[in-house]
Amino acid sequence: MVRTRFAPSPTGYLHIGGVRTALFNWLFARKHGGQFILRIDDTDQERNVESALQPILDGFRWVGLDWDEGPEVGGPHGPYYQSQRKHRYQEAVQQLLTNGFAYRDYARPEEIKAERDAAEQEKRSFQYSRRWRAETDADAARFEAEGRQAVVRLLMPREGACQFRDLVRGDVEFQWSDEQDHVIQKPDGSALYNLANVVDDFDFQITHVIRAEEHLPNTPRQIFIAQGLGYAPPQYAHLPYVAEPGSKNKLSKRKIHEYLKNPEFKKIYEHGVRIAQAVGRTVSADTFNPVIVDFYRDVGYLPDAIVNYLLLLGWAFDDTREDFTRSEMIEAFSLERVNKAPASFDPQKLFAFQERYMQRMPVKQKSAMALPYLQKAGYISEPPPCDVGPVLIKIVAAAGDRIKTAGDVLDYSDFFTADDQLSYDEKAFEKRLKKAPEAKLLLAKFRNVLADADSFEVAMTEQLLKEFCESEGIKIGDVIHALRVAVTGKAVGFGMFETLEILGRDRVLTRIDRALARA
């Protein structure tokens, strides 16, 4: 059975590039009727952030990447936290020592540095002399008597080459002479990345290690460890990294301030910030940015739109097709179609996917997505009053393509604002009412027409305005702009007559009276 895995470290927020890698693992497993395992790489206790794990798990669930084994799911190969598997790593270290694939080294850091500096000055490749290698118990005792502490290093070959077949990059070769005697266990007994991953992949019966290309240099040392432990290595596939917008540099959440110099990136970011702040989220560019999955969930993107876009970062079905359902992704996916070149992350293109997905979504479903944003912003109580649902559906239907993310519904919060608390776009109010006495007079007249209307349906109010303009000898624009500012507080919005119908006669009249008094 095909078994793939993804092993996030709880050292921060869920990176969009990490989700892409997890997606490819998930698709490969589902394509072959296999299993996808989630494992937590928390061996680096100094960098682990306890509060970061749950958002990572929640993020994977939100985008729909379910795991067959792992945290909160369990499974027959647990525990699924590396911090809880120390006994297995210690067993492996001892086996490597016994089999002659590793040794205890008592060199001090400054001694290693001195050897490295000497190699640099002599313009030769650094290769540790193994001077402080303990080959016997007597050696170890002598070194310890000097106050030295031991690490465990791999006893790497210094001749020949490591050759393997990569499912993305083809035949790969590394010269053993270029490899260092990598540390696999610290003095405190904690295992390091390369050892822990090899042991876990074996214990969890991982058949395919599909990961970012930055891990390609780790492969020869991991194959060496597997050989020393008598394991058959998994098949490897190294994916192109996700690059910065318009660049071949690796995408990094730490460079968000640099990315914000890009106008398109900044536009996406500011759109998200506006929504996040409206619902009371504390916003910082370091923790809330388009490189992190939480950004898209908080703004109201659709998981399917994100997954569809990420599928195309380093993979292509053909030269034209872009849209895939989940089942179509699984059916079409193959590692043979993965590109070797870096894939540039384009938040504007991701936003275009989001727009398309939102346009296809039924109004009722879109309204259900939008409701929590109005609740978090304090415009609607929780649970909502029974009459809110139909009104919200009308608003979302009238807004149409203007609602590009669920959070965009906040642009129409004026429908849920108390009439005496409606705020105004001061620039628009000044232009359309305060400094426009004719428009103010026309609005007052049309207010009386609306008061006597037989109904407030769209067709009725539209007809009334046309007749009013004809009788006054004016253009619709001479009054409709003042009307919009009076009843919504804004200069723009969806259809004026849909707006009047949704608000209803009493609220419209109250708002017009308040605006006239204020002007």
C-alpha cells in the first residue's frame, strides 16, 4: 500500500508552501488508494511553539487535507509526535554505533571551527579529522575526564557515490567525499532531524517521501542511515520550491515586509487586513500575511479555490486546463507531471481563482459563509434573529460578484446598522448633500414620493424615480447620488432600487430625514 506523510514542525504558522507539499502527498496517496500520515516534527524543543500546533491541524482540516493516521486521529504506528519517540531514536543510535556506521565524538565546537577555518584558509574542502573520535571505552573515559561531552556522528564514507532514482528529478548522484560526518544525536541524548526522519519513515511504513527540494541534500545521509539500520529506503520525490512573486527566490513568511513593496501583493494584503480588523482580529504583518494559510481562512477564501491554485504550483495537466474538482485532481495527479523549476506564488492569481469559485457558489451557501463575519463584527447577534437570513440572502444576491470573499459582506454592513448610527463617507456626503443644495431639495421632494408609494418593490421605486425626474425635468443622476449617500452612507454600492427594497419604507424615510437634517 502506498503510504505518504507530511511532517510539519510546530514552530510557527502554516506556510502556504507547506500546504502545497502536503497536498501533493495527499493526492498521491488518494490516487493510489493509499494512506496519508501526519507526523509532528517537534524534536527542536527550543523552537517549538505550543500554541502553533492546533492552528496547523485546523488549517489542514480547513483546506480538506484529511489524514488517515496522526494527531487527533491515532493509528497503529503511534505515537505520531517525534518528542514521544525518543526511545526509538536511542535504539537506532546504538544500532548504528554497534554496526560501525556512527561514532561518539568529543570535539568541542571551537575545535571543529578551527579545523573548518584552516581548510578555508588552505582553500580545500573541509573534512573533519575525527581526532576526537572515541573508538574504545578507554578513549571515551579519557575525553570525559577532560570535561568533554560527546555527540554521535555518522561515520560517512569518503569514497564512491550515493546514487538513487528521484521520481521528479530522475537519476541523482552525490559524492560521498562531499558529505560531512553529520551529528545525529546531541550531548543531551536528543536526536536530530536526519536520524528521526529515517526511523519514523521506517516505523510508519512510508513508501514515498514527497518533499520540497531543499531536503534533497539530506537524502544521501538518510540513505546511509537506512543502510546502517538495515532498512529499505523509501522512494524519494523532491518538489520544486514555491518561489516569491516574480522571483526565483524561495517564498518566506519572514520577508513579508519586502513583498508588500509589490503593489499587487500589497493590494491583496490590505484587502485582508481591512476584513480582519473589522472582525476584531489583531493584525500584524508578521503573523497575518498572504504567505500563511490563516490569512485566507480569516478573510473568507474558499478552501477548494486555494487547493486548486496550489495544485498548479509546480504541476500541470496540460497547457490550458486550470480548474479541477477534488475528484478530478486525484484522478489526474501524477509525479511525472511535476516540474523541476520553482513555481512562483502569485496571490493575485489565487484571488482570481477565489473569484471564479465564489461566482459559481449558490447564494444561500454564500450567505451562510458571510453570516459569521457580520456576527464577529457585532452587526448581527448570535444566534441571529429569524428575519436576518432572508435579508442577508437578498443582500448577497444583489451584491453579486462584488462579494469576492466571504468577508466582503462587511462592505454592506450598513444594512444592519441602526438608522440613527449610520456613518457617512464624509467626502461623499459633502459633495452630494452638504454642498449640493439643489440635490438636497430634490431629495426632500422625492422623499415624499417614496412615503406615498404603493409598495417598495424594485419595479415600483424605479418607476417612481423615473416619473419624478421627468416631472422635475432633471436627470436621474441629479438625485440618485444624494439618495444613495443618504440611505447607505456611501457613494457606491449595488442597485439603488434593490437597496430601497431591502431596507424597506420606514428605514429609508428615517435615513433620508436624518441626512437632510445633517446637511
